[in-house]
Amino acid sequence: MGMQDKFNEAKDKVSDSAGDMKDKAEDLYNKAKESPMGDKMDEYADKAKDMAQDALGKIKGDKGA
């Protein structure tokens, strides 16, 4: 087995693993959305995103601009 074959095999394994993790994450997300707190999840995610953007703006010196 040549180096190219080994590289392609490793790349395929990583791609498969990433796909599996994505599927599991989507499954967990969907289960969480169906839970009693699921309707609040998007609200909390939006708030966290806004807070992170504000913090990055302050670090960069934009101060909300």
C-alpha cells in the first residue's frame, strides 16, 4: 500500500467519523428541541451569540459598531 492509498484511507475514516458525529449532534439537537425547554433553546442560543459578538467587538475595539 502506497502513501497515497494510506492518506486516502485515513481521509475516508476522518470523513466517516465527522459524518457520524454530525448525525449524532443533529439527533441530540432534535431531541432537545422536543423537550419542554426546547422552545427556549433558540432564544438562549441567540442571546449567547449576541453576547459573544459584543465581547469580540469590545476586544477588537469596535465598541458595538
